[in-house]
Amino acid sequence: MNATERTPADLLRSALAADPGRPLITFYDDATGERVELSVATFSNWVAKTANLLQSDLAAGPGDRVALLLPAHWQTAVWLLACASVGVCADVGGNPAEADVVVSGPDTLEAARACSGERVALALRPLGGRFPQPPEGFVDYAVEVPGQGDRFAPFAPVDPEEPALIVAGAEYTAAEVVDRARGDAPGLGLTGPGSRLLSGLPYDTWKGLSAGLYAPLTAGGSVVLCRNLDHLAEDALAKRIESERVTATAR
């Protein structure tokens, strides 16, 4: 364990330094047929741009809460690491009325309007596409994020002991996220670099977030994140496990 890795953002920086070209997240949506693969470098670039949007344009900082009304998706993973980079608390499925910023997918826009602060909408279309018609009262993430900077530096140092994540009613500091995920990794079959976990779990529990993002990151492995996995027949799943060189599954 690297003693300097106290936050999820620290883990991502270490992964980028170790092997920027390796796959980190391979995302499937089995309702649409979408497949996206992001290397550590590509994922880190999305995180940097999103963190810049969050810190500069949306004026979020340590002590603020960001409600993430998003499914298990590669862009959700980006937002989780962007929040960790800025030092704000990511409240997964949280109450928009109690949040400083809300980030919503296309299916939760009405609920998201309860937020009196900044509102961001994600179309969740293939390749990060924008809405055909931007939702009224929201910033379209796909429109705003490309122009953001490729490097990110927080205005204030991120405190590992401050709240970083809320999921299923439980609150975790940044250090607790790292420690818990590291502890989960062996039980998930993540034995180190080269480990590749297929997760069909939703992001609305700690177990789903750990399997679908944090534990693979702590182990130096990667995740095949599958949304709507129940649409996939067992023989097709077996082929995916083989073709993606999956070493463990969580579903």
C-alpha cells in the first residue's frame, strides 16, 4: 500500500503514473448495445475536465454536496472521481433539495429540479453525446465539458478525513473509501495488476460502487461495467467473459 494514497483521486494519480495506456473501465449497456473502453489516461482526462467544470464553472468546493442521480455508467464513474478530486461529497441517489449541485441522467430530470443550486444534465448517449434539445434549467454536460482544461489542481488541498461519499444512507470519508475498497479487493477476486472484474451491480450500494470502480482502482486492475446485464443471455455473457479476459465477476 502506498501511504500517500489517501483519497480516490490519489489512486487515480498512481494508476496514471504506473500505466496510463492500460484499460481501466470497459462499459457495456446491454439495452442499447453500447460498448466504450477507457484507458487510465482517457478516464483521467475526463475526470480532469469534469473536476474543472465542477470547481470553476459550478463553484463547488470542500464542504459542498453533489447529488448524483445517475445509473452505473462510465460517466458516473467520472463524476465520482471528479468529486473526489475537488473535495466535495458525492451523494449517490441523494436528495437534490439538500444538495448544492445536482447531476442528473435523462430519467431523473424532474426530481433534479428540486435542487436550488447548479443543475447538470447528462444525456448518457453513446460516446458522451449531448441532448438533442438541452433540458431547460440545466447545463448540458456534453456541451460544457469538452472545453474544460485537461489538467486539474484543486483550489484547496483535499482532506482525506472529510466526507467524500454518501451511498444507501451511509457516509464515508475519502480515506474510508480507499481503505474499504482495498479491503474488498481480495474477496472480489482482484489480486493485483491484470485482474479484470466484470460487474453487473448497480451503483446504488457500497458493494456496487466498490466492485464497479473503487476496488479495481485500488488493486491496479480494471472493471468491465455492465448496465442492463439482465438483457444478456448466459451464453452471450460467457462469450463476453472470455473475450474481455475477465478474471472475476460480481453480479
